[in-house]
Amino acid sequence: MTIRLATAAAAIALLLGSNWALAADKPTDQQIAHIAYTAGVIDVEAAKQAIATSKNKTVVEFAESMVRDHESVNKQALDLVKKLNVAPEDNDTSKALSQAAETKREELAKLTGADFDRAYVENEIAYHKQVNGALETLLIPSAQNAELKSLLETGLKLFQGHQQHAEHVATELK
């Protein structure tokens, strides 16, 4: 089971890595806003699946913090795009992220108990690594609007903390 999960995590990392590369031709602020918002929605959906499935108190508490934090950042992002009077623009990267997330949710839905908990937390680690990397190397440097850039930088700090939290939870599940 561990090999299968590691293989799945590696495949997701490669898929996400290639999806971020799709936007490497410097995405617009509207595309960046949509990618960032989509990434947050994906993590909220994954967390809600964990809350509904897991019986592990630590995993559920972690998932609840993911819902709280990502919904808060997404609200700030929506408020910002309304303030700036811009519409987030769907793009190949956000579409690919959504598709990969749906595939992962279906995979996780087949698991229960400790297998689900480990797979969910391993996915959270891999996902946050990919999102944090994209924020650092592509989205923040490409953002033209100072307020959007600032929101992304704030989000990056929060999401780096999420990655560390997920890594800590993973050590408790071994």
C-alpha cells in the first residue's frame, strides 16, 4: 500500500509540476487569481472529505484548519478582485488542477481508516509543496498588481505553515 501511495503522490507531483509549467509564459493577474483561488477550493474540498471520512482526531483537526484558512484566503482574494473590478480568468492550469483533484478525491474515496489518513496527509504535503513552489517561482513573480502580489505572499507564508503542519501530522500517523 505504501508503494502505491508513494507512486500516486509522485504522479500527482509530476502532474502538478507540468500543470504549473503550462502557465510558465507569465500568466496574467486574472489567471493568477483564478489559479490561486482554484488551488484553495481544491484544498477545502479535500479537507471536507477528510473531515467526513477520518476518525483520527489529529487528521480531522488538521483538515478543519485547512478549511478555515483556505476559505479565509479565498474570501480575501474574492474581495480583492471585486475591489479591483477584475474577473478571474479560467485557464489550462486551473482546469488541470481541478481535474487532478477530482481524480485524487476519487482515489481517496476508496480508502478508509489509517490508509485514508496517511494518503490524505501525504497528498496534503505533496500538494502544498507544489502550490508553494508555484507561488514562489511563478505566481508571485508574475503578479503585476501590488495588492494581488501581497495577498499571494501572505498566502505563501500561511501555506508553508500548512506544509509543516501536514509533515508533523504525518509523523504521528506512522
